[in-house]
Amino acid sequence: MKVLVAMSGGVDSSVAAALLLEQGHEVVGVTMRLWGGDSDTGCCSVSDVDDARRVAQQLGIDHLVFNFTEDFHRNVVEPYINDHAIGITPNPCIECNRHLKFDRLHERGIVLGFDAVATGHHARVVQEDGVWKLVRGHDMAKDQSYVVHMMDQHQLSRTLFPVGEMTKTVVREHATRLGMRTANKPDSQDVCFITSAKDDAGRSGRVSFIGRRIPLNPAVVVDESGNELGSVESVELVTLGQRRGVAGGGGTKRFVVDIDVPGRKVVVGPESMLMVDHEIVENVIWSNEPYVGPARVQCSAHGEPRLAVLSLDDAGRVVATWSEPQRRISPGQSAVFYDADDRYVLGGGLVTRSVQMSTQ
């Protein structure tokens, strides 16, 4: 097969390219130029692009660079800013996968005559009874099926995850045997378009990045009875369930249970106020057909999958009814549905709102 490999400059994508070569495929590496601003972290830094180019050179494969900066800004950066402005907690890495890696890159690969696109994600694609399934990676500690959940049958049929059958330790050992410069390179942990350095005012990279693009407004902090407890500097940066940086004191554990951005008010209360019976999920993309019934639902990249029953409401949204009450998920985060045995992805979408725990 003729395979286009997305090379981020990390060890996983480096080994993915090497494995495909070893399997006899015609391989071309590509690095997506996504962010034109300052960045010293993640897959958007200059050093990462250089690492990808050098690994491709070592493997003897062509290395392309696709300029997707406009797409990235429109589909990832702008929504990231706009979501914060209305009190939503976005996940830019998932949106990058949705719009860039498994949309624009796939489209470009088809135009250029490639049979498949490969990445270094720790996940697997299998075909069972004529249906393509996205299966968790062999290394459960590094499984990334959650962040690539948005693929449909067509995309799954044209996607390869060469390191999905390997543990991270084996990946690094393979890279070491090949003498790759990325063998011991740390995994990226941060939002790639936000610098890790503080600005001249001492603000963190995230606060500085957002604060240069939208007004950040102070807000009053009140308890569930409306009693004023203090304030926060930026209501737009407060997250549901947050404890740190919000008023407490007196040994009482208080969590953010509601955020009113227009009213510039943050409500805190006991953890019990975060517990819900249901989550409502919109903009769902199913791996195959819509599903109702028992499932496992994961709501963060490394979160524990929880048992729930999926149903559809009259608006076509998914209602995930928990087997036992769970903490509310911040609007804007992804809920990914797995089969009841927690093996493969059924689909996933964005959490919009929760249904409070029944008092009956």
C-alpha cells in the first residue's frame, strides 16, 4: 500500500513510519504546519518539525509539509477562545484530530493517491463481520482511542495505527535499535499552540494567550445560598468541579457547581451538588450505526470508563444514564461510548448539559 504517515516529531510516529517500511509499504512522511505563532510545546514547535524531517531522512523516505494553519486557526484556535468566552471547557487536541488529522489530512491523502493515512496513536483498527472497529490500544496505560474516537466507517477503513499493538516501552526500544533521535523524547503533554513560558506580567501561557484575545473579567464567588465568599480574577477560566483558586476556608470542601459568565458569578458548593444521573451528549459521530443499550462511557483522555445505558431523545441527542450517580462533566468535553466489554468505540460527542440527580 501507499501510505501517508503523519509525523509529529515524536517517537510514536517515528516508529510508525519505520514499521510500515518494514512491512513493505510505500511510505511518505508528512508534517502538518498548524500554528504560525509562538510555541515551545507539543507538535507545533520548530524542533518537532525538524525532528520529523530528520527521522524521515534517516529512514530514506520523502518528507512533506502541509500548511494547514488557516484550517487550524478556524477549527481549533478560534473555537478554543470562543468557548472560554462563554464558560465552556474545550479540548483542542480532540478538535485537531477531528478537523485536521482525520479530515483534511485524509482528504489530501486521497487527492494525492494514497491508500491510507497512518499516525502514531496508541489505538487499533480491526474489521469484524464487515464492520470496521476502533479498538483500544494494546498498552492500556497509553491507549488513545478516546482522542481519535470521531472516525466513521470510511475514515476507519483508510487509517492505520502501526504502534497500536505495542507497549510504549517496546516502541522506545524499537526506536533505540534504529538509532532514532526521538527514542527518548518525552511525550507531549501541553496544548501545542500555547507556550509554557510566563509573560512579562507573570501570567501563565494559557492565561496570557486567552487574555490577549478576549477580555478576562473578575467574578464574585457565592455559595449555594447566595452568600458572598470571595472572588476570582477571570470567570472565563473557571472550570466546573474546580476547587483550587475558588473561595473556601473553614475546612469546608467547596467545588465550582455553576458558572455564570454574563452575570460574572461563580457558585461553589459541596461535591454532592456535582452528582448527576445523566449526561446529554450532542454532535455524536457513530463509528458505525447509532446504538442504544448498555455501554461504557469515558469522559476524559485517561478517565475511568463508567457503566451507563445509552438512549436517544426526541432531538436525536444521546442520553447516557449512569448505573450510579457520577460527577458532572464540563460542557465542551467529549464523552466517548465503548461497548459493554470496554473493547471498542461505538461513537462519541460533546457534553452539553447534565440532568441533576433524582431526589426520589
